[in-house]
Amino acid sequence: MATHDYVLDNATGANFRSDLNNALAAIVSNNSSSSEPSTKYAYQWWADTNDGVLKIRNSSNDGWVTLLQLDGTLTLEDGTNSAPALGFRDDLNTGIFSSAADTLDITCGGTTRGSFSSSGLTVTGNVTATTFVGNVDAVDGDFDGTLEADAITVAGVALATVIAGTTVTTATNANHISVADNESTNEENLIPFIEDASATGNVGLESDGDFSYNPSTGTVSATIFKGNIDAVDGDFDGTLEADAITVAGVALNTVIAGVTVTNATNASHVSVADNESTNENNLIPFIEDASATGNVGLESDGDFTYNPSTGTVTATKFVGDGSGLTGLSSGSGAQGGGSDEIFYLSDKNATTNYTITGHNAMAAGPLTIDSGVTIQVDSGCALAIV
């Protein structure tokens, strides 16, 4: 084992020969030594007897690259899928590498396509072969061609045993199918239709996500409805486009012939029907805003009504000066000549409960309070019977 700095010094004949022989010995032994040469050159060989590997100095002369074991075993760096340890000169991202201990990986174009490990082979992508021989143990299987097997088992039991006593016949197209009643669920159910508009006989069914029915609302949804729509009522939230519009079978332009049609504006007058005897509570319209003038809307309130049959106006409360009101129920007044009210006639019997609150009161006696009737005078108030 020898190393050398590969510099031959000027010396006497015997010393020069000894220095030259040492350099040659280092060359033929690949600078074999348990420690690296003290003088290093780019691409210099070193048989590292300590690690038992052959190394070569890198091009930058700042590190060693391990090539193989000294016993002849070929070793590689682990590498990656984009830079495999064993690659090809014209395709450096395709080859073999090791992603982990006890794992051999194959990469193509920088993508790992196969990995061998202690658990078996994992393949990413499609596996194509003329024939697979042996046991195929898979979670799922999809056989597009013919499945040929000497024996078929289900959970380790022969298929013949599994279906023993079961009559198996060739499936045919059904004349009827089972339909569930699901009329109240709030969901968009797809509507099935025949796969070919001209098909008859045994055909398939299809569906389209844009054509659905909601059982909860009774709504059919589609992108476009074409053809004759014959309906009792129609509600078009968007634009109604029609080549022709008819009313009771008559073209719309004929129906309105001779009628001048202009853009609708706010009316100065409205038509009012005379309905003065009907026994019903009609809502009384009023302007939508107390301060509004000009073109405004009308509103109504269910608590403010008028009955034409009885002439009664009903409201929750009447507020304001009631001095001009007539027909209000009160005590009888004995009037003199003209409009003088000289006397006030008072009933002699109190027939209903009464509470005097917030005022003083006076009654003409004698006053009889009927049995079970209560006259209550609140604190701070007074009742005088004259």
C-alpha cells in the first residue's frame, strides 16, 4: 500500500530511483491506504482500505465519489426519482434508485413507476401483459375480457357451494321495474328518459343533471322548455319570448285590434265599483306615506275596515277631537226651547260595574245599586249623590 505526491524531486541516482519507484507503486495500487492521500488531484484514484471501497476524486477536487467495493461488489448512491443512481447518458431522469432502506425503485421521466419492497411490488400506472399466471390477490378486479378459471371461490368457498339451491338464469330485459313513492322529499331527482329518441323495444335509460323534479315543491327544472305549454296558470319570472301569442285561440294582435296601447303611466283616476250593501269588512285604502305627494302607492290595514251593509267603520282606536260626533250613547238630556240643555236625566239603577278613576263624579239620587254590581271609587276621586 502506498501513496505519493507525484512530484519527483532532483536527487542522486539512487534517491531519484527510489522516489520514482514509490510513485509507480502508488499508481499501480490506486493509492491504496487506510487514509486519504495527503496530496490530492482531480479524478485521482484512492483504494480506501479502511472502508473497503474504491473512490475517485471529483472534478472540483473537494470530495470523493465512491464507485464500488474492493471485493468487486458494485454499489450505487441512493439517488432520487429525478436523478437516479443508475441512469442513462442520454436520459438521466430514467433509471433505478432507492427511496428507502430495503426498497428498489424504477423511475421513468422523473416519475416513480414501480417500487419493490418487503411487502411486494407497487406499480403506478397501467400494467399491460398478454397473460397473468399465478394467484391474483386484489381488493377489486375489473375484467374487460373473458374470465377463465379452473375454480372460482368466494371467501375460500367454492362458487358452486355458495350458490347451491339457487336457480340462476340468464338476465333479460324487464317489462316492469319497482318504483318507490317519494313525493315529499325536498331534493332534485333526475328524470329518466330513453337513450335514443327513435328507439323502441329493449332500450336503455339515461338522465341529465339539467332535467330534474323536486317532489317537495312539485317543480320541474330544465334549461329550456320547447313546444306548446297548455297550463291553467303561468308564472314567467324572466322574459317571455314567443313567435305568436294567442288568447282563447285568437291571435293577440286581433284581440287588441283598434285598441291604442301606450306605455302605462300613473293614473289620475281609478275605477270604483258601487258595493254599498254587501255585508263584508272591506279594507279602507290610504296613501303609503303620510307625507307623500304626487305619484304614490296605496296601502291598507286589516284593522281599518268598512262594512257597506251596516255602514260601520272599524278601527282599533279613534284619536282626536270628538266634539262633532253624533249618535254617541250617553245619558238622556231634557232639552228646553232651542238647543239649551237644562237638565240631565240619570238612571235610578246601576246595573253594571263601574270604576271612577281620574275624575270626580256626581249622580242624581236616589241611586239603587243592583245586586252583584260594584261601584268603585279610586283613591283621590270622589262620588257625590245629590
